[in-house]
Amino acid sequence: MAQGKKTGGRKRGTPNTATREIKTLAARLLNDKTYLRNLRIRLRLGEAGPVEVMLYHYAYGQPSKKVEHSGKVTLEQIVAGPASTDEDHG
């Protein structure tokens, strides 16, 4: 690839056709009454697998992930860099 220049592939802003088709197919499947009825059965039996989750991600997007911590670090301390302690100075 030329440095700083796009030399091939889709033009900027052009949606990926395959992704759009998969998203449409997943949404169609997840809205199918027979599929939903069978999904409920598999969920009750504990037999629903990771494919079920993946279909929801394709159809509706992956939920945002929150990062939480229990430490006592402030944003200002993170921006300032590694903390120095009194032991460092004396």
C-alpha cells in the first residue's frame, strides 16, 4: 500500500456488501417465529450455543463493553503518568 494513499478496495464510505447481507440474513432468522420457538426450547435445555449470540451481534451489533476498576486511581493520575511515592524522593 502506498504510504498515506488508498490504492485499492472499496472507496471510502462504501459499505461492505457481505457484511450488510449477513446482517440482513441474521435479522431475518432472528425474527422467524419457528426459529424463535426452537430457540426457546434450546435455551430451556441449556443447548443454545455461541452461534445464537453471534447472530444477535451480526443483526443488532455487539453491546458496548464497560471497563470498571475498584482502585483509587483518578483520571488525572493516569494522565500524569506513573505515580511517584515519598520513598522515591527520600
